[in-house]
Amino acid sequence: MAETTKTEKATKPSFIKGLKAEFKKIVWPDQETVVKQSATVVVITVLLGAVIALLDFAITKGLNIILFLG
């Protein structure tokens, strides 16, 4: 029969130590970058919302014309 040998596990660093090490790797953006990117997201969201609202309005009017004329 084959013999089973115990393999020793390498000691794992604690979760908190690993978390601290990962946080040290993070490069946080400066305030100017955050403001610019946030403004860009808000502007694009508003524009996309307007486009969707216009499409919804146009489709609704088109369907009403088709359904009530037919």
C-alpha cells in the first residue's frame, strides 16, 4: 500500500496583515482627478438619460400614431 505523508502547510500571514500590505499598494488619485472624473460621469449620465427620454417619447408617439390610425 502507498504510504501517506503529511505535508506541512506554510504559515499564512494573518488576514489583517495581508490587508494592510494590499492597502499599501493602492495609488489613490489626487483631488483634481477625482473631481474631473466625477463631473464627467455626471455629465454623461445626464446626457444618456436625455437621449433615452427622447427615444422613449418618440417611440411612444410613433406607436400611438400607428395604433390609433390603423
